[in-house]
Amino acid sequence: MTFPHSPPPTPPARARWLAVLAHAPRDLLKRHVESLPSLHFEVLRAPEIGLAMLRGRIGNKGDRFNVGEATITRCVVRHRDGETASIGIGYVLGRDPERVDWIARLDALLQHPRWHDALQADVIAPLAAESARLRASEQRETATSRVHFFNLQPEASS
């Protein structure tokens, strides 16, 4: 039996909600996932931990070079709802199998028309707002210790 997939979301929209989920504080993400009804998900790729090579560019435009490796965790699940099926993915930096499972489940549900609007309003919007608040707080805290260096130019002698 084959299940048709729900129409895919636009890539920028999906990239945005995946970024919000990946950057969300763990405790808030957990609270939102636990508030969802119990649904069945088929694990296509169990959470696994691996390494990714980080690359950089000299002067942000020159030759590429390897900066180093970073640990990442990923997971892929499928949610079937009647005649439709959607596949969700989760990736995060670090080692957190439970968190990528939550992200993959939310990603699968966000692709489904039945769940999309409610999850955007009840999960993505609050997580994005909280992440923005935390980022602004960190920037304010960092700004207090910022040092401004000025070049002293000797005045031209007459």
C-alpha cells in the first residue's frame, strides 16, 4: 500500500521552522511536544550521532579550508494520517537524540495541512519569540563589555 505525501511546504518556510526548532531551548521544546496528542510515527532513521566537517573561507571569499569537526545528531520519521504521509527530519549540533526526535516529529506534523496552522501558532511562533528574546538579552549583555577601538590619527602639522 502506498501513501501519497502531503503537498510539500515552500523550502524557505520549512527551513525557517526547522531553524526555529533547532535553536529552541530544550525545555520549551519538550513542553510543546508533550502537549501534543499521542500520535504514531514510524522511525525511518533512528536518532544517530555523527561528525560534520566545518569549512571556512579566508576573508569570507577566498579559498576554503577545514576549520574542524562538529558533532551533530539527526533523525527521520514518517507520520501517516489517513491517505497522506509526511516525512520529518531533525538535525541539531551536539549530542541530543531525544531532541532531534521531537524536531522530526514536529517537522512531519507541520507539513500536514491538518496540523500546520495550529502548530505554527501554538509552537513555532512562541518558540521563535522566545529565541528572539534570548538572543536580544545575550546581545545586550555582550554589548556592556564591548570595547571600541579608535585609530588615532595625528593631526597634520602646519
